[in-house]
Amino acid sequence: MHTPVNHVPLRHARSLQQEINRLFSRDVEESHGTMTQWSLRVDIREEAEQILLQADIPGVDPKDIKIHIENNQLTISGERKWADGQKPDTYHRIERAYGSFSRTFQLGGNANPDQIQASCKNGVLAIRLPKRAGTKPPVIEVPVH
């Protein structure tokens, strides 16, 4: 008796395409295959009084992070460096990314960049952008009958 097999013709092609896209989205240093750029992962949420951006930066010294606002855009850049004395060619496997990173975000018109605050705790960078006074959306009550 022959068991039918569910065949998805492009399943492997899609998987291969995703892997190729992932590899080419990063710069690889040819000498030892380590990543020279990596993507900063962030969460952005809007609260009543502020906009809060949180970014994962484990292993990055806070003094190596730059936060810059220009033309209503917030840019976070920095670098995860190798520890003193470490040499990439002595590793058997390198999965963590090292090198520079940079992300830019368009700020909404209600953000007040003059009062920006940043802190770093447990490998998480928190950037707080208070909202401008008077930019809160009006609350309109709708009567329910």
C-alpha cells in the first residue's frame, strides 16, 4: 500500500530564499566570517504622556551609543566591540553579531525632542520622548442609547 505524501512544490524554494535574504541583509567580514553590522531590535509604544522606545543592546557599553535627533528623525547608533584581548580567529563558532549598528525613526509631530531622556538597564536602552503640551487628541464622548 502506498501512503500519499503532501507535496508543497515551492516550500524549499521559499525557505532557501528567506535564508539568502537573511544572509545578504548583513555585512560579513570575509577574513573570519563575523558580522560587521547588525540590526537593532526595538519596541516602540505610545503612552498618554510620552513615546517610549526600548532597544536590546546586550554587550554594548552605553558610552558607545549615540542618540541623535535631526529633522524630526531619531537615530540610534553604536558599536558592539570585541573584549580586549579577544581575537575572532580563535573562536570555533560566532553567532552573536559584533560591529556597528544604526537605526533611524521618524518622530511624530507630538514628540518633544527637547526633553528626550535615555537610560540603560540590563542590556535594554530606554528612550523616553515626552509629548508636547496640547497635542493630546481630544476625547469625544458618544452617548449610547
